[in-house]
Amino acid sequence: MGRYVLRRLLQMVPVFVGTTFLIYALVWAVPGDPFEGKCGERDCPASYVSMMRERFNLDDPLLLQYWKYLVNLVQGDFGVTSSGVQVIDRIAATFPVTLRLALVALLVEAVIGITAGVVSGLRGQGFLDSLVLVSTLFLISIPVFVTGYVVQLVFGLQLGWIAPTVTTPTFGNLIVPGFVLASLSMAYVARLSRASIAENRRADYVRTALAKGLPTRRIVGVHLLRNSLIPVITFLGTDLGAFLGGAIVTEGIFNVPGVGGLVFRSILTKDGAMVTGVVTVLVLVYLLMTLLVDLLYAVLDPRIRYD
């Protein structure tokens, strides 16, 4: 297992370098003045533009720019914005909020989606199965921002059951935004779990367990569910990274002070250093989640071994 983890970590290095280089190039090498609008309605003085270009190494070739950025990144320096704010400080202030929201969404997605998929897959062709299929199709067909506005309007403003905006980003206050963020993925998890359960119900190891007289609860919980969850775990693992990067709309609807709002404001103000730093953190999260998912395979399925 240790050699496998080491090999995977080494494989992540070129992936990380390649993705961060593309991010850096897309942010800093696009045509246009990155400091346009920094001085209000009038053009910035030439001395200011020259100083900023020197600070961000924009007069160097692109590969040299990226190399300097990568050297600083390895040392934990994510750079400084054009206004002099440390990027790592802003990420440290907002990333825990978005991570909290993503974990709530992942929990909602896993609990509701897997439960609905297991019940639907075990019953099959019944009322519950039809209800799950119709409900998931309904959620898939509605964009997340529509779900968010409807939930906020109906349950927050009209009925008063929830707070329409998040004043304090605690786990309890993030349940409703987490449900909205997870609504689309929850439907996919339910359908994926249903298909996997329905397929594995006819497997040889399930028939053998039934022939041995094992209790139904043990057959479903130990044998059927563990083997059926492998594709679901893959989806859930990559979805955490998607939640972190795709929470911009949900955070905007419920006024959650997370990374989404930070990225949105940075794009509007053309703050390349902040955008590059946040996306780099998201790339690291994606890479670590894929490694964790691969390690969970061996836990769920004893037939999988990493030698």
C-alpha cells in the first residue's frame, strides 16, 4: 500500500504542473491590460504599470514567469494581489466556509442519494422505484440556481421556515444551501446506486449468501452494498472538488462568504493572482480526493489489493 501511495503521489506531480501551468497561462497570457481599471476612470500612470509588471514578472517569457510562480508556490507563497493583499490570507479566510458547505452538500448527497438508490434498486418496478425515478428526473431537469431561488423564495421569504441568507456560516445554517448545491448530484447518485444495486442483486456471491441462509440485512449491508458502492464512491469523491469550485452560484444566492464570491469578485476586478491561487488550491483538492477514492476501493471490495 505504501509503495502504491508513493507512486500515485509521484504521478500527481506532472498533473499538478501541467494544470497549474494552463491556469497560469490562461489568466496572465490572455490579451489585454491586466491593470486596466485599477486607477478608476483614468488610465494608470506609466510608472505604476511598469512597477506592477515588474512585481508580477510580466516582462519575462511565459515559461520563466510560471517557473518563478511555481518556486514561490512550493514555498507556500501564493503571491500578492495588485492591492497588496496576501492571496493565502484571503484563501485561508474564505476556503473553510466553502469547504464546510461542500462537506454538508456531500453528506446530503450521499445519505439521501444512496438511501433512495438502494431502496429503489431493492424494490424494483414498484411505487418507490417510480417515485425515485420521477423525483431524480425532476431534479436533473432543473438548474441549481433555479432550485436555490425557489427554496429561498418559498421557504425563506414566504413561509419563513429558513433564513433567506446565511449570516453565520455554521454547519446548521449551511444545511439548506448544501441541499441546493447537492440537489443535482444527489439525483445522479440515486440513479447510479439504483443501477448498481439492481445489477449486483443477480451476482453469484449474492445467490451464494442467500443459499447459506444469511440474514437479508447482512446480505444487503455487507455483501451487496459494499460492492455496489464503488462507482458511487468514485462519483462522490470527484464531486467534492466540483462542489468547491461550483459553489459560486449557491454562495451568491444565500450570501455565503466563501471562495465562490472571492473568485467572482476577482474575475470582475481582473485580479489574476487571486484567481490563480484559488484554482491552484482546487486542483490540489481534486488530486488528493482521487487518491483517497482509489484507497477506499480496497476497503469496500476485498478483491482489490494494491501491492
